Amino acid sequence: MPAAITPPAVPMAKDLTVPRTSMMQTQNKEMLNTKRKIICFSDFDGTIFMQDTGHILFDAHGCGSKRREVLDEQIKTGERSFREVSEEMWGSLNVPFEDGFEVMEQTLEIDPDFQEFHKFCIANKIPFNVISAGLKPILRKVLDTFLGEEEASHIDIVANDAEIKEDGSQWKPVWRHDTELGHDKALSITEARAAAHLECEDGTIPLIVFIGDGVSDLPAARQADVLFARRGLRLEEYCVENKIPYIAFDTFADIQREVSKIMVEDEKKTAGKGMPARYNPRANLWRRVSSQNAVPMYVAATPSKEEKMFLWPNAFSDYQPKQKITEGVAA
């Protein structure tokens, strides 16, 4: 099951919206200007990295791929909750953290253009946040290793925490939210948007960009003004099926190009020239009904098929680079 099954939690209200000083001091990068603050949120497994960190660990040091498939099926049929199954999977691990990380380091592939896109965000003072149902210690270690600790320090991770014994005999998720999924991504983005709104002296609402690959990303995607879906995977298919505005991407180079355009378009929008077609009109509706209580209720009211997809992301998020589909609501 994708990283969406493990998570770092800490209800520490870390400011996700204000770039660090080092970000502001970055030099020798082309700067683009926009009146409204832009904030990027991105899924981790299948989006920044092609494989799933949880899958790698479970298959190598835990329940194994066959048992994992059985557990996935139990989530699909509703026999057991996503959170309950996730706890069994993480509980099956018996390996010290560093030993477990070795197999991830050997297996994971990062999007070839992610690092350049992240540097673009730093140069343009665009906060970049990872939002994941995975375990925060794992995601932090992966980013530190593949990007280097200095560059990775600019990325805030919104995910579940974990209690991992030194000898590796216990891996226990510490859930961010008291829900069946453990992490309500929509609520996390709502909180970040509200905090950023308070930071804006002119009272403008920040523009939220979300990047994902699976249907499990939809609760967060609904909060976004602009949604990027990895081409050929389930999130894009769902957007086509349900006529949800999105922009397809193959690598983060596509995202960088489009965000540059969006920054220019947003200047026109804030100047009263209308909202570009790429913007998600549903974000405003979602925003109006969003609150700590309203978000879970709104999600609960969605069609049962969609709700099952939220609870069963594994079947829709596996990396399939050769798969292509025709865009229905295009960029």
C-alpha cells in the first residue's frame, strides 16, 4: 500500500507558509513576481519518488508482498479499516531503522526533475510542503539522503509520526488525526491556507498548488486552486471521469513550466481580468464548507465509490510509466 498508509503526526502547528531565511537569501536564480502568495503541496510516494516507501519495507522486512495483497483486499471490501490494516503492516516490521533504510536507498527512484523544481520554488519564495499518509521519520531520511540535508531542510513534511524502537522490534504509527485514514490531508491544507491568509497583510487568500498521483490525494486536491496529476495514473483517470480541472505532468519539469505560467496568469486574475481556465472552481466551494468539523463530514457525504478509493489508494497509485490515457479535462 502506498505511503498513504504510514504517517508522521505531531500536531505541532509548524508554520508551513513562511519560507525560511535561507530561502529568501537564495541568489543567482531568475525571480518571478506575483501579488498573491503561492504554496505548493505534494504527495510523496508515486509523485516525488516513483516507488512506495511502505511497500519496499513491508516486502523486504515485514509481512511480505503476498500478505500485503491480502490486507489490501480487506481494505477494498471494507472488512477492515485502512488505519487498522496499516497498523498491522507497520507492526510486522522487525528491522532497525537504518537497516530498513538501506533497501529503500537502493530501490527508490526520484523524479529526474524534482530537484530543479524545488530550487525554482526556493528562488521564487514558494513554500514547498510534502503532505503524506506515510511516516515522517522515513520521509525526512529519504529527502535528506537524495537531496542533501541543506536543500531538504527547506521542505516541511506534513505526515504521521512514528515510534520506532532502536532494535527495530516495534514500528508504531502515531496518527496525525483521529480518523480511519489517520491523516486528513484536506484538513491539513485547510489549516495551512488559513495560517497563510493571516500572514497576508492585504488579506488575500494564498493560491494552493497540489501535486499527486492517486485517488487517495483527492481530499487534498479539492482544496487546491491548481491540481497537477501524474500522467497515466489513477488520479488523472479520476479527473477525466469526473471532469475535474487538472494539469497532467510526466516530470516536475512540466510542473515548473506551468507554475511559471500560472504566476503570470495570477497577476492578471488579481488585476481583475478573470480566472484562468486551469483554476479549480470547486476549490472555492470546498473552502466555504471547510472547517475542522466540516471537512470530515463533507468527505463522508461523497459517493461511496469515491470514498472507497480514498480508503484503498494502493490499487490506484502504482507507478506505470508506459501507461498513457487521453486527457479529458486538460491543462
